[in-house]
Amino acid sequence: MNPSTNLNKNKEHISDMFNDIAPSYDRLNHLLSFHIDKSWRKKLVASVKQCNPTRVLDVATGTGDVAFKILQQHKCSISAIDISAKMLEVAKRKATEADVNESIEFIEAEAAQLPFADESFDCITVAFGVRNFEDLEKGLTEMKRVLKPGGKLLILEFSKPKPPFSYLYALYSYTILPLAGLMFAKNAKAYVYLQRSAAIFPNREAMLDILSKCDYKKAKYTSLTFGMVCLYESFKEKP
Ligand SMILES: C[S@@+](CC[C@H](N)C(=O)[O-])C[C@H]1O[C@@H](n2cnc3c(N)ncnc32)[C@H](O)[C@@H]1O
């Protein structure tokens, strides 16, 4: 438990929470974001394509949407990891339906302890995953270990929207979000957690500082949808 925030980011707690909402995750995700989440992932995937990767790691893959989008647009192999067995179950089912099993492997694993050799991947993606890490810097450092020199790290994460949109967003996230979570996923707590974890997550410049501290180079961000989400891009230095 983080004493300054009272937010429990213990691995077992987080995986239990995502196991619980896995069956309704995709539907609710699109519904609650008015389908704008698709455009955020599209931005991420466009940036993946720019570095023309052969091997990609999708961390906190959840139900696999980022991984599938990458495979639709770019020929490569993907390793997709997550701590939630139930989210991975949904992702595996979708991989079979999309007939992409040959290009993707799913592994139950944690970001801070990746089951891969050093310098294995050209590109690593994490969409809406890093704010759940128990130890953000540990996760970022471990991802750098498995990234090839010159490889790219792409992070999509919630950030604090700018006024006047911030007032509307606050109203939405404190009221509609938990209510919809209760109605559709029968789990208001998970959607209160979503709001709180997003609210305390390092914002824009602070996140760039953390990436630099973890020795990522050329870190920058692009604000999306009035600053509600940021796409962070950074690289592992070449020797
Ligand atoms: C909000 S979902 C995002 C899923 C997917 N990337 C997407 O864009 O929809 C967050 C995911 O992160 C996973 N997760 C949380 N902490 C993790 C960790 N330390 N290591 C790996 N996965 C983690 C959760 O199990 C969950 O599936």
C-alpha cells in the first residue's frame, strides 16, 4: 500500500481486480471513452510502425488490443505479457478468432520481472499499464534491460486534462465512471481505482523526468484529447 495515496498497487490485488473485470473490459472500455480509446491506440501503433520492428513486447497487454492492431498493420512477432490470467484468456480467444496465433505469444508475467534475455526487443509498448505498476522505476528499468540499444519504448497513459476540459473530466470520472463500473462490470471499486490511479500518476513533465532518471533518451510526449491521455516516446541509448 502506498501510504501517501492509500492506493493498493500490490501485484495480487491488481491482478485480482483485472481478473474480475476481464469479461466486460473491452465493452466498457469503448463505452466509457466514447470509442476515443481506439484513436489513442491508433496513435501508438503508428509510432510503432515508424521504427519498423521485428520483435515487439507489449507489456500489460490486457485483452491484447494494442498487439492485434500492431499485427494488422505491421509484419513482426509479438510477445504479450500481463499479470491477469483472465485478461490473457480473453486475449488468447481473440487471437484465435483473428487467426494470429503464429505471430503472438502470451505470457503471464510481471513488468518488473520479465522472462526474456537482455536486448531482445526492437520496440516495447505499454498502454494504460504503467500507472498500475507497484514500482514504476523498477518496471521501466526492467523494460530497458530487454530493449535493444536504439530500441523504442512507447507508453500510453492517462494525464491531467487542461481547463476548461478538466472540470468536465473531473465530474465524469468521479460520478459516471464508478456508476458505469457498478452497472456494467458489477465492480465500482475498479473504476474508482481507475480514477484515483490516473489522478496521482506523474503528469507529462514529471513522467519525462522519471524516464530520464531511468536512463531513457530523447523522451517526449504528445498530448491527446485535451491532455486526457499522453503518448510518451523514449529510446534506449546506442553504445
Ligand atoms: C487498463 S488495462 C490495459 C490493457 C491494455 N494494454 C489496453 O490498452 O487495453 C491494465 C493492464 O495492466 C495489467 N498490469 C497491471 N500491473 C501489471 C504489472 N506490474 N505487470 C504486468 N501487467 C500489469 C493488468 O492486469 C491489466 O490487464
